[in-house]
Amino acid sequence: MTLITDHKWRNLEYGYQLKPKERADFDYIDADDFDLHDFLRYRGVVYDVGEFEVTNVKGWDGQHVDSYFSAVLIRFGGGDHDRVQVGLWLA
């Protein structure tokens, strides 16, 4: 397994910061609740942080599986859930 990360902290975005086209990708979120969701931009893709699953990868808090061979990992900043570190996990 290979983990790629730059260890930089990235600020999360709120729903109101997304463009209308980006919002359309998240049609499962009720319009009244959209601004309460946190989103992450990584490698040209916008992720709903609420869709990340808890992971058992040491040192990481969540994972979003992209394919059989890759996943995006996130680690929240000590007590600060407004920013994350991101990693790409490749098999």
C-alpha cells in the first residue's frame, strides 16, 4: 500500500460556497440542510465529508473509497473540525 500526502492543512468549505453545478452533484442533501454540510476539494473533486467512513488506517479518521485500488483519507485537526489533512491511499 502506498500513501501520498503533503501534510498540508486544508480548510473545509460549507455548502453555500459551492457553485450551483457542484451542488447538483449532492442531490441527496435537502436544500434546507445544505449549508450545514462540510465539503472538501481534493484533486479536482468535491467530497461531502459526511460521506467518509471511519477507517482503521493508523493516524487517519475517515476514508472515501474511490475504487477497488484507491481511497481518499482524511485526518481532522486536533479538536478543529474545520480543516483536514488529506491523503491518497493506493493499493
